[in-house]
Amino acid sequence: MMMPHSPSEARHVFVYGTLRRGGRNDIARFAPAPRFVADARIHGTLYDLGSYPGAVLGGSGLLVGEIYAITPALETQLDELEEVRPDDSGEYIKREVRVRVGEKEIACLVYEIHPDRVAGRTVIASGNWFDRLPPFS
């Protein structure tokens, strides 16, 4: 359930897949540009969906990601990219979680994959999308 927010307060997003630095959809390419806040980890399970990942929140696993401060305009673009739907029937469901960074907690949006999309998919045990590729030999 999303917590209400005013347009003037800072919004943050935790990204764990193609939106990370160096990813295919690197969030830094969007405008207005986000502000990097911190590297972080949250509880969840990461699934390989082919060209992008999906995370199911909770559990004992950890997801590797990054926190960015974003504007409402950028949040709208991310909602479109992640195919968020008001009735939660889209590819991803927008959640809000509290992420510990040092001594403080930051409320972050996280795009959680719709549970129907992960059946039969491979789990990325490290929780790091960039670990999915086999090492070069």
C-alpha cells in the first residue's frame, strides 16, 4: 500500500536491475536526472526474466541495488517503463519500503514484479542482476 506524499517532499527509488548504473536502462539517462543517494540492499528474491530481472520483496535473501532521489516527473516515466497499472495488474507493482542507509532509514519506491511473472523462472541467488551472466573463461 502506497503512503500518501506531497509533491514537494523528496521521493526516492531503489533500483535493482536494468536501471542501475551501467544497466541497459541506466536511470542517469532519464530527465530530469535523478540524484544518486547510496548503494543499498533490501530483502527479496531476484528472478531472471531474460533481458531484465524481477524481484519479489521479503524473505531472507538480499537484493543489491542503488537509491536515487527522483522528481514526480521521473517517477511517472519509471511507472510507464515498468508497466505499473492502478489495479496492480501490470508487469510490476509499485511498493514502498524503508531502506536502512547508515544510521537512517529512507522510504523508497521499489518496483516489485507481479507474482504471476516469476513461475518457472531462475532465481539469481546473489541478488545481484549483474551476476547473472556466466563468467568468461
